[in-house]
Amino acid sequence: MRLFTTAIAFALTASAAQAEECKLTPKEVVSQFMDEFYMQKKVRSSFEKWVDPGYIQHNPFAATGRDAAIAFLEPFVANNPTQKTKIHRVIADGNIVAVHSHGWNEMGDAAAKRGFAVVDIFRVEGCKVMEHWDVLSPVPETAANTNTMF
């Protein structure tokens, strides 16, 4: 029992020390994660580095958990090599970070080439993404105004 108690105490101390060692702001954590994931397309390594194993996913089409996200996203990225993302803004309020981006597929049909306006919202603790929400809106062929979605 004493060994078990010591192991638990060590694990809790190590976790607290890891959180204290993070010198990045939540905005920096998400910016680096987005660069590695969306721009460099390093699904597994970006999720293993920046996303907590207990990651909570709010997208109704994806299962929760880091491993589930990797399993869902690796085939998508591999099967869509012409998928592109441009990040337009990153906004932080404490440990909540929102990323406004444009995602499109260069080799798809007209709608795929126009793509989607995307807002990803992340909750960050220490240097780990803990939770994610997203909303997507297709970029229309014509708009009621001359303002872009970006």
C-alpha cells in the first residue's frame, strides 16, 4: 500500500511540475499546435505533443479522446493531400483560444475549392489542449455583401 501511495504522490507531483514548466501562453500553445497539425500535417506527433490524452471533443462527428482524434484525422489528412488551411486570426481569453481559419481543397469541385470558414475553440491547461469545439460555414458562390468571411 505504501508503494501505491508513493507512486500516486509521485505522479501528482510530476503532473504539477509539468504544468508549471510550461512557459507558453495558451495562445502560443494553440498556435504551435495548429501550425504542426494544419500546416505541416503532422497529425500524430502534433496531437501527442500538444493534446491531453483525456481530450474532450465537442464535434458531433468525431469521438472524444486524443487517440480517437488521431484515428479520425490521420486517414482524412492522408486521403486529402490537397486540403489547405489559412489561419486568419487567433484570439485568446485566458485559457480559451479561438482560431478563425479558411479550409479548402485545391483539387475538389467548385464548392470544395471555395471551402469553409472555420472557428476552432480550444481550452488549454498548461501546455495541453484539453477540449475542442468547432463550427464550419461553407463559403458561398455569391454573397449578399462584398465583405469576405475572413
